[in-house]
Amino acid sequence: MEIGLTHFLTLSAVLFGIGLFGALTKRHAIAILMCIEIMLNAVNISMVAFSRWVAPVDLTGQVFAIFIIVVAAAEAAVGLAIVMSIYRARQSVEVDKADLLKG
Amino acid sequence: MGVTIAFWLLAIMCIISALAVVLGRNIFRAALLLALLFFSVAGLYIILNADFLAAVQVLIYVGAVAILVLLAIMLTRDVTAGGALNKFRLPALIFSLLLVMALVYSVLSTPWQISPQAPLETTTAALGEKLFGEGGFILPVEVAAVLLLASALGAIVLVKEKDGKWKSG
């Protein structure tokens, strides 16, 4: 069977589901950030697949993928900086222990 | 034929490394497998005729984000404590499975409008035209520059000590 758009979209959906499960269940803050990166990569795969099959010459999907990569890089930098400062304040990176705002 | 084999190999690599990242016990190993996942996604981009994006993926994700994650893991000492899952594992598993099933169902049942045009051989010049040319995405490019500057400054401010000194040892 020829590899088509649906193959890539299905792979993207499965990767997104794996990342979502990890982001919902992990305790380690850096592991949560890694799972969010998996989800962003899944979205990028589907963007590029749409660009390849639905608008091959227009390339709008690839432009969107570039902006997603930019935002993901910014998110990784700020997210890891927040994890570092939480670790410095509480000597732990477990998200359950970061409950300072809890009433 | 070659494309089919390459797709299945890369897809299996992607899914296995993603599962290992989510289910693995050692967070350091998970970060290395995340780099492998990024690499196989770059391979998928090459299959999809997106050569520029494949290079960007290797440079930014494998070269920068994976290294950033590894450094953050090394600086926070809980290296092996990445395996623990919280008490929502069963509802989260059910929700994720339902979401994947709904997404796959809608992907398979939608009649996609496949374009008959052949994809571009090299995309770099066309992407540059699209981003910076007339009627393109020049305003989002400027906004992205501001976003990157703000996030770099924000990261520096967040990791700095409160009294303005850098942490030593």
C-alpha cells in the first residue's frame, strides 16, 4: 500500500496520544516538558504532511511548522528555567510538591 | 518501495522512543531517547519532501532543545526519579486512548482533497520567499523575533539568584 496522508496523520495522532498521557501522568517536571515536546512534534508531522499532500506548492503548512518550532524552543527555554528556579527554592522537581499557591 | 520501508522504520522508531520516554524509569535515558525521537521525525520530514525543515529539526531540536533538557536534568539532581506516575494514570490512559481513537477515526473517515501537483524538489528558496516576500509572513517573523528575545531574557531572569549574584557551586 502506498504511503499517503492518512499514514502520517495516524502516526501523528498516536504520538500525540502518547505525549498527552505522559504530560498528564508524570510527576517529574522535566519529564512533563519532554512529553509536551513529543506532542508539539506530533503536530508538526501532521502540518508537514498536510503541506506535502494538500498544498504541495504553497508550503503554508511548512511555514506553520517553522513557527511551531520557534514557539517550542521559547517554551523549552522558559519552562526549564522555571523548573530550575522551583528546584532552587524547594530542592525538588516533583510537580506535586510545588503547591505554594494551594489554599 | 524504499519510501514505504523508510516510513515504517521511522514510524516504529518514533513510537518506541516516545513510549520509552513516557514509561521509562531513568529520566536521563528518557532525554537521550527524546533526541532519537527528534532525529526520526527529521527523517520523516525528508520523506515528506521538506528538506529545510529536516535540517531545522536536527539543528534546533536535536542540537538545542535536547541539550537544554539534558543540562536541566544534570543541574537538578533527581536523575533517576523520572519513572513515577501520579494517581491519575488510569483516567489519563482512558482519556488518551479515547482521544487517539477519535482522531484516527476522523482521519480515516474524512475525504481528504489530495492535490495532484508534484511537491517542490527543494523548499528552502520557496520558504524564504513565503516568509519574507510580498504578501507573506513577515509580521509573524517579526513577532517571533520579539518572542525569542523575551523568552531568552525571561530564562536569564528566572535562573538568576534573587540578590543578583550568580550561584556558585
